[in-house]
Amino acid sequence: MGAVESLGIIGWCLDNLGYGTIFLLMTIESSFIPFPSEVVVPPAAMMVALGELDGFGVIFSALLGSLLGAAINYALSYYLGRPIVYSFARSKVGKMLLLSEEKLLRAEAYFDKEGALSTFVGRLIPGIRQLISIPAGLARMKLKPFFLYTSLGAGAWILVLFALGYYGTKIAGIGSREELIAFVSRYSHWIGFGILIVVAILLSIWLIRRHKRKRQNAQSVQE
């Protein structure tokens, strides 16, 4: 976390967490600039547990920031196009931002495989989370499903981080930001994958029932 905190305004925002700075930091985290949400939402949840911030305000600010960051990625990809986006990823600036052609190709492959739903599921997968909006923009995905799935995915991830931060402070008795972030980093991805498994099960049940209804309707028409 020390390297992150040394980044001037980002370090100041981390030391002065409020609804505005949470919004700003989550916008950065959700765009192509590499920045972990684990150092923003859990400490903010700690402040909620200590009575210094409001829980709804923290979650709402984080979600709005995530949506704005995703929209920035989407718009840049939509209007600049694939050649410019990939050229940027290969540039020195792109490498400084930890972008690479390999990461973009992985995000695109995931988007091509999962379609619109990837903007939800991808938000819970490390290494894909911040970049999934780029292939959505390149594919010119419709805005309504883009913002819907992005809101659901980002919201689920924020709630996981918030719950861990709040629980770590209230129940586990963690008293420092550094210890809390280490605690959250140990469990957040496992919980994220747990959510994915639950979503996959529910989606499978829905698809099976939908298929059965279609088959029953087809049989009724034939009769």
C-alpha cells in the first residue's frame, strides 16, 4: 500500500476519506489506471463502524465512482477504436499504467465468450475487473445493458469489500488500516468467486426452467 499512498493526490485522498474522495478514488480504480479498491472501501467501512461516515453514503459514492470509471473506459474504447487502444497499451505510458496487449486480449476473449453478461461477471474476477469495460466499448455494447450489468457487478464487489471492512472492525477487532487491508485481501477474492458460483447456479436454474417452459409451450401448440 505504501507505493499507492506515495502517489500525491491519491495518498492525500486515502488519508482524508469522505464521500467525495471515495467517489474520486473509485473512479480511478474503475478506469484504466491501476488502483486497488481494497484500499478504499474497507477503510471507509471501518469509518462507518466507528461512526465517522454513513454506510449508504459510502456504498453510493463508491458505486457512482465505479460507474464513471467504467464509462470512461467504455467511451475511450468506443470512440478511439481497437488500433489506437492497443497502440496505447503497447506504449511507454500504457506500460506505466500496467496495461498490456496481453491483458486487453484476455479481457476481449472473456467478453467474446460471455457476451453482455461479462460486464457483470468480469467485475468479480481479478485481472479482468478494471478492463472489462474496454471490450464492451470496442464491441459498441448498448448502454442500457452495459450500465445495468456494470452496476450489478460493481455493486456486488463493493458490498463484499464493505462487509469485510465493517466485519473486520466490528467483529474481528482490527484497529489499523494496514491490518484491515491485509485481512480483506485474504478473503475478498474467495468471496467474489463464491458469488460467481451462486450466480452461475441461479442462472443455470433459470435457463433450465426457461427451456422446460418453451418445450411445454411447444407441446401445447402441437396438441
